[in-house]
Amino acid sequence: MTTESVPILIVGGSLVGLSAAVFLAWRGVPAVVVERHPGSSPHPRAIGYTTRTLELFRAAGIEVPESPHGSRPPRRARVESLAGAWFEEYAWTPGSAPPGIESSPVRATAIPQDRLEPILRRRALELGADIRPSTELAGFTQDDDGVSAVLRHRDNGQEYGVRARYMVAADGAASGIRTALGIGRTGEGLLSTQRSILFRAPLDEYLEHGVVQFEIEQPDFRAFLTTYSDGRWVLMLGDDVGRDEDEQRDLVRKAIGRTDVPIEPITTGRWELAALIADRFSSGRVFLTGDAAHQLPPNRGGFGANTGIDDAHNLAWKLAAVLSGQAAPALLDTYDAERRPIATLRHEQLFARADYKAHLKTPKPDVPVLDDVALELGQLYRSAAILGAGPDLPPARRPDEWAGQPGTRAPHLPVLAGGGEGEQSILDLFQRDWVLLSEDDRWAIAAGDTGRRLGVPITFVGIGTDAKPVKPDAFPAAYGITATGATLVRPDGYIAWRTTDAPADRAHALTAALGHLTGAGQSSGEG
């Protein structure tokens, strides 16, 4: 059996696995992705992608079509049927940023998963990823130096070996890798087993008011109906009963409230509505991402797929840094330290909300419901890759309630950069290398000295020179530093360290901070 050597092996080529491949390849790490199916599932599944996800895609050159709803949030209603009585409309998500505050240069979007995955696949291939469909993981072992995997072609049964420095498990909620590692899960567990009917029907007239999700309530029938805005609809049922096509059409007609609409069944689905978080997100050189790490049921905040994509992004820059020798392997320990609390917080928030509160098996004290924008753009990381995220800080706040504290996403500010030609977001200056921000250009010398000493590239951005905020005095207010202070932003756009005022020795302070954050200069080689 032949064996090839690769930096990263990703098992699972759906949304999270493909996103991980893009984020790694964009950083110069060509990953091998194996997917047991020949292509995307015929059932679209996920559809909503948050502002943060769009920020990550935008930075990596992934162009996602604009939502058919534009910048307006989708709407949801409780109805007897599409053609019957409409009882009430629900707020889409709890809370939002105050009017007039722009937290991002992009907006959330809606695109069916089976339309998004080909976009991710193309971008991953353009960047040099190796995607192998109809290929499954037959087994693996790991040691101190890497992971040895056996892969199998599903079409002919041929097996071959791969030796990877690290392996990323994106193999779904029933993750065989997680099971093989002996990692348990905790949480509310199985809530129900759902059935879904995907169909095509000319029902656009019911979308004219902007409502795209419908809770069907009839004396003898309850269901959930939503559209993918491309002529396809899905009816979700909570009774776990198999039905033939005639029975499927009857239920769809009942949800529509009409019998004169042509209905074309496409496929059906069966899936578990469950809430479970892995007890660990890594074991040795293997890392869990997406549903393999956290199974979060669908909700209006889009916690499921988006949380997994954020996992992949958090892990990708750390793997790239370690493989390039710009960070010690200990940096990878911060993946679990940062991402598992986020999954746990979102699990907690799911059951604090009306959609799932009734599913709680045992009564729990009321948990304050956080704004979705806080969970999406205002989550806090605490780990060895952050200096100064104190225990007094909450796990999440709205972006406008933060002021550049370490552990938070660097705030969006409109700036004029690149010679002042056109307005852009300060976020566009992040996500490649470490970035040092200051209004004091003397920090440029410190950044150069630190970069050379540690072997870690640092880009200095002078605020007012390299990047000029459109609104005067916006930078110190958003980032919480004085004219002589500085903020260090990680390659994932999170603030790792800041000093509100200039220390006595800028280069010494910056070198000490970055050396602590990365372990650079303390490791003799790559992980």
C-alpha cells in the first residue's frame, strides 16, 4: 500500500471541511480533503450565513451571491397555512445594534448549502487544495510526529495510506473520528428525529411580504415550512414517519392550504434534532470541527453551520503558523480553549430562547438572552493566545459595547487606505499577518525589530498615515488606546494585546507580548 505525505488531512468535504481547505490554502497550506460522497447532498440543509461568516469568506476571496432579500433580515410567521389565516409574525432574532451603528462592511446572506458548496470547492481548488470525492477514511493512528491514515476509494475499494502532520475532523455529528478518539459529548442530547420533504412548487406569491419561514399550526397538523428562494421549499415534520410520494404531496398541500398547485417532490431527509458539545475539541494531532465538535439544532441565529465555519477559521491560522515555524505547537492548544466555550455559550443561548426552551428536560434558572449580534460579532476569547482578557469581562457583548479589549474581534471602522483612494474597512487590513495599529509611527520601528527577532512577520499600520479613519477620533474610541498606545491584531482579526499608552521600551514590550502569544523563539522547529 502506497503512502503519501501531506501537511493537513481534512476528513469531510461539506461546508466546514471545504471552508477549512480554503482558509488553509489561502495561507499557503495545501490540504487534502476526502469526502465519502461524490458531491453535495441533494438536500440543501443550511441556508443562512451570518455577517461574521461573510467577513471570513470575503477575506479569503470567496464571492457569495447577494441574498434575494437584500440587506433586510428574513421574516417568520405563525400561520394556519400559506393560503389560510396568518396569526402573527415573530421577531427574527433577539436584539440588534442601535440604529446608525455599522458593525461590519458586509451583511448576512441566504444561499442554499448545495449552491454554496460548489463556490467553496472552486475556491479551494484555485488556491491549491486537493479534494478527493468518493473517498472515505478507513482508519487512522497518530504518534508524536503526525497522523497515519488509511483512505479508501468507494468506487473500487482500493486503499492507500496518507501521512499527515495534522488531521481535521469535519465528518459530521456522527463523527467516526470523535468516536475512535474516545471523546464523549454533553448537552441536552436528542430532542427529536425530524423528517423533511424537499419539493418544488410555484408559491412566490406568498413571499411578497418578505416572510420566508412559516410555522404551520392546524388542530391535527403542525409543521415548519420554508423556502430556499429558488423555487424549492422544504416541509419539516417532527413525527419520524416515512411516507410515499402521494402522502408527501398530501402533507405539502395541507401546509399550502390549496390543492390546485403543482408539486414536484425532489427528495426527503431524516435527521436528528440534537444539542451536544464534545468534551474536548482536540486529541493529540487531531482536531474536531463543525458538527463533529458541536451539534447545535437549527435556529434563527444560524448557530450551526456558522459556528463550524468559525471553528475552521480559528484553527486554520494556528495550523499555518505552527507549520511555518512562526509559532510553537502549544498555540494549537488554544483552539479548544477558545472555541469550546463559544459552542457551550451558544448551546446555552439556544435553550434560553422560546424556540427550544420547551425542550429542556429539567428546569434551569433563567439565562439572560444575548443579542445575536453579540454572539456573532462580540464573542470573547480567553486563552494563552490572548493577553489581558480579564475574568471580569462577559462572554459576549454587542460590538458597540466593546472598546478594543483583548480577546474581542477588532472593530470595524471605515478608513481611507492605500494612498487614500476610496473608502474601505479597517478589517480589510487584517487576516493575513499579525498587524500592529497605532497613531504613533514610532511603533513601526518596534514592529520591525520584533518581527526580525522572533521570525514572525508584523505589518505596522499607522492610523492617520497608512489608514485614515473617515470619522475623526473614531480610532481611539473604538480601540480604547491613546495617541501613543498600540493594538496587536492576530491573523484572524482578533485583538491579542494592547497597551493604552507607550511603554518605556516599545520593542521590548511588543517582543515580550508576541513571544508569549506565539511561543516564537522558544521552539526549535515546526510542529
